[in-house]
Amino acid sequence: MPSSEYDDAPATHGFMAFSNVLGVVTGSSRVTGIATNFVQFPLPFASTAFVPIDALPGWLQVASSVNPVTYGVDAARAIMLTGWAWDVIGRSLVVLGTFDLISGAVAVYVLNRASSSAVR
């Protein structure tokens, strides 16, 4: 199967883990799709993807600082505009890697728990 250039983008694993947890918890693909879109759809709008962080209201600056999309956008913007700016790229990779690890750990825990309870 051909893979997309975005298959291994940082944070995609974290979002996949999030949807897997929702799938196990809800038990319904329809509810999982709706809930995942409900949570993930606003993320680009609450990031620096469209507006610089200085132009955002204070509460949205705080939300943007914990939004994984902000870090992906910042790294991509740094590569396109200034080249390999490792201070921005490194910070983004650390934040996105941490997001991936935490989301992945939660997903593994939930999936293991669901599979062990299904066996009993």
C-alpha cells in the first residue's frame, strides 16, 4: 500500500492513539468518528496556523501553547521560511514526541485493559 508523505508526521501517532482510545471507550465507530472530529476540528483554528500568536487573544495564546498543531505548524514554517532553524524544530519535535509518547501509552493501557477483559 502506498504511504502518504504525512504518515509519519509528528503528532499523527498521538492523534491516532486518541481515536483508538475513543474507539475502545465508546465501542462505536460512528461515535468515535464524531467525537474525534469534534475534538480535532478546532485545533488548527486554536493554533498559530492562520494567525501569529501575538495577534491571538490572551486565552487563545494559552490554548495555542498546549496545542500540538501549533508546534507542527511552527516547525514547518521555520523550515520553509528560515531553513533548518533547530531551536524551533527541536522544541517542536520534543513537544510532539512527548505528546505521541503520552497518547501512545494511554492507548496501549486502554487497549491492553480492553483486550484482557474481553478474554475473561
